[in-house]
Amino acid sequence: MKVLVATEKPFAPVAIQGISDVVKQNGDELALLEKYTEKQQLLDAVKDADALIVRSDIVDAEVLAAAAQLKIVVRAGAGYDNIDLKAASEKGIVVMNTPGQNSNAVAELVFGLLLFAVRSQFNGKTGTELKGKTIGLMAFGAVAQNVARIATGFGMEVVAYSPTNHPEKISKAGFRVAKTAEELFEQCDIVSLHIPANAQTKESINYALLSRMKKGAILVNTARKEVINEADLKKVLEEREDLKYYSDLKVSDHEGFVGTFGMRYFAPPKKMGAQTSEANINAGIAAARQIEAFLKTGDTTFQVNK
């Protein structure tokens, strides 16, 4: 079997070595397509691949159609909106992600953004502390659970809301449950988003929610750009000069937001959530192990297009 790793932004060399070890130990062949610049390069590379590992690379219907032998695609990371699930299912191709492998890296970034926000972007002016503040978690998956763990160390109160109606996960972990998203936004000094981008969540963070935020509140988004209704966000920030939006993902009108809102808005040049050596290694090797388990035993534990 041929396992193709196709990444515009390559894995770290140590991650590739780990992936190679897993694949070759199982008697399979590893192929690499790194730093490719044209889609045609990917289309050519997948023609004889049995399995595919990607990061944020786009795997659309055209890519899947070109992959005559493809049986499985694994996105090395949690989000998988870069893969056409419908087209994959129609071809009988299993799609997986690697949940939890990047979670600590993203959780730590939440606090990097928060410290930057509450300390006035380290410009020398007096800021505030995180201790004693209430942080609200929108969803309670692997990243949010790590955020809760770190927040406890900062001496913060943690409140979480489960959009998928699993509040028992939150209470069992020892944290307060918000019964509704509205309650979460109303009660917390900080709201941290951890929801995926899907038909139910896209642009769900809208004026009705944002306008409920406490005075001086901060919204942190390390999830997906698409969950924010950017027109509503702009409107609320214009109306409420006390609010801040700090994100791992630029809004569409990034320069406009910077010019209008100054230090009340921040986003890095590129998405940084999973950009740590540890997350890079963990997600890549996990992807390889999941592929080998599927090819050898049919294991579909992490399948996302069921």
C-alpha cells in the first residue's frame, strides 16, 4: 500500500521520520509531496495513493476523483472542513481527523492571546490580571478541556456550554454549566470559542450573542473564522468600545478592523493554533497510526464522514 503525505506546509523533519517509521514497520510505502505550488502536482501525486495524509491542504471532489486507489484520507489536526466529505463518501473513501493531538498547543495560544490583550499588547501601560476572571468555553471538546485546565492554574472561574447537549461532561470535570449560549455570553469576562464550522455553527456568533457580553469582555476565537458573523462583530465593536476581539484567524477586512479598532482587535499574520513542534509531531504520527490501523484491521474509530 502507498501512503502519500501531501503538505503545502511540510511537517517537521522529526514528524516525517516518525510517520515513515510507522508506515514502513507495517510494510507499506511512503511518498512525500511537500511545498507544492500547483494543484496539478497534488492531482498527479494522488493517482496511485492508497492513503493520504494532509494538514490544511484542500482535498476537494477533483482531488478525490483523481485518486483511483484511495481508501482513506486523514487530516492531521482536529478541523476537517478542507476535505469534501460528501464526495469522499460517494467514492467510499474514509475520512478521519486526529482529535486531541493539537489541543494543548491551541489551548496555550488562547492564553497567549489573552495575556497580550489584558496587558495592553505589552506597550508599557497598566493592564489587568486573569486571576479572578470568569472564562466561558463555547463547547467542551479536547481544546476547551485543556483551556479549562490552564485557566484553573491562573485562578480563573470556568463556565462551559455544550452546544451538543452533553452538559454532564462539564459538570463531571468540576466546572459550572451554562444552560444556553446566551447565558455564557452574559456571565463571562472572557468567552473562548471551540466550535467547528458546520451548517449549524457558521455565523452563529452574531449580534444577538455578542451584544450580551459583559462590560470590558474579551472574545477569543481559536476555532474557525466562519463561525463569526463579521458584519455583526463589526457593529458590536463600533457600538461597544469596551469590547475586544482577539483571534487566531484574520477577519476578511483585517486592515479595516486594525485601523478602526486598534488594540481592541488582534490576529496574527497566519493561523498559529497548532504551530508547535509537539503538535506537529503528535498529529502527523497519529495520522500514520490511524491509517495503518485502518489498512490492516479496518479500524474506523476516528472516521468523520459516517
